[in-house]
Amino acid sequence: SYFNILQECESQNESNRNRTINFHTNLRVNKCVRQIKLHAVERLASMPRFLSLNFPIKYTGTYPKYSGEKSTWYSQHHDVESGSDLQSMMIEADRDPQCFWLSEILMDECFDICQRSCEAIIIEAQAQSKAARRGRKVDDQLSLSRSDLLRLESIAYHSIICVYELLIKRHAMDSRFQSIACNTRVAGMFVGSVLEHVVNAASVLATMEGNHRVRCLWFLSLVYILQEGPEVLIRNKLREFCKPMGNRVNDFIAILKMSSITFQYLIPNFKNDELLHIIGGMTKEFIQET
């Protein structure tokens, strides 16, 4: 596909071992590839029939079916059939292409670009700090200049803006789909991608400042999913996090703690009559949980 071809170009540059000669050339190629991907995301996410192309599933509230006592958020009951019930529900609605196919592709691309860009900035900052402690200077041929760092930060912000503004907010605020059932179906398209990538990027988000604009948009996307997403999908994802292999539930709890710290910056400063720039113009409903 189009994104796979671009990814191959980026992968070839990253696997190039002769970094001393081609480091800055490869860096420019990678930045161009990521920008091309984001422009494609902008075009695809702005299509009027984007939601219908993803075949959103109807959630009636009857899945998964439990034979015993109903689970609540504070009293969980393990049911071995819950995963199979959800799987059967997805199979019944199976299509070619599958449900959420386009939304997952675009979300995965944007989150991946944002995480890679942030990781490059973090690695460079750590290298500079380590060199400063030892009284050395980082090799200019293998280090990022200030303009490179600013460009990477701009790409990271651009990618998370595509996630929040074009994919989530644009379709969540679509006047055609404002009923409770429609809101749930829209949020269901993004549950898997948002939860998966937020947990995977826990270490990256932990290194950012609490009021960093990229981190704020990551967590605002998470809040929307937890508030509006179908409970059956959220429960199923959390059960995957609790599996012994990986045990990523600890990362998810850490994400919740970090998000609470970040949302403190969204509280208006009545003394100076100031508000964090990132929520300017947003509706109260979209940030009510903060």
C-alpha cells in the first residue's frame, strides 16, 4: 500500500550502517517521508464519508453476555467466555475490508510518527546530557542541530494534532452523529489504537513535561476514549493488559497517574485570568472530565 511504500523508504534509511556519511541525508529523507504520510492522513480523514467507510459496529450493551453476576469497575468477575463473545460479535460483523480498517491505519501512522519523533529528541537530549557530565562534546556529524530538533518537534505536534483534531474531534463533533448510539460507534473506531499506543508510549510520555502540548493531546485523546468508548471494547483491552505476558497494566496505571498531573494544567488560573493555550476554543463538553 501507499503507507507501506513510504515505510520501506524510512526503514532503509534507519538500517543504513554508514551513519557518519549519510546521517543528515537520511534524517532529511525520514522527515520528508513522515510529512508526506501526514498530508495523506489529512486528506483521508477529511473525507465526508470517512465514518461509513470504517463500517462502525452497533453496540447494544448486551455484549459480552455473562451467566453470573454482572461485573462493575470496582468488582471484576473473570468470565472465560467474555473474550469469545466479543470475538463472535466481531466475526458476525466481519467484512472485507474489516471494521475500523481505515481509522486504525491512520491512527497507527500518526501515533507511530509522533512516538518516533519524540524518541529521537529524547535520545539526543540524553546524549548531550551524558557528554556534558563527562566534559566532552558530541560529534557534530552524528548529533542533531537545533533546527533538526525543532523540525522533529513540529512533526510530532503535527501528527498528534491529526489524531486529535482531524480523526477524533472532527468526527465526534459531526452534527450528523450526535445521538448517544452514534457517539459510541464513533468512539469505538479509535478505542483499540488509542489505548494500545498510549500504553506503548508510556516511557516517552513520562520524560515530557506535564504541560507539554504533545503530551496534553495524547491524554485528551485517552480521556475521550475512556468517556465515550464502548465499555465492552475497553474491558476487553484492559484484560489484554492484565495478561501475565507483558503485564502492561502497570504502564496503563502509570498513564492514568501522568494524565492526572497533566490535567492540572488545564485548570484555569483565575488569579492571572489565564488558561492553557491548548484548550482555547474547545467546547466544555470535550474537556468536562478534566
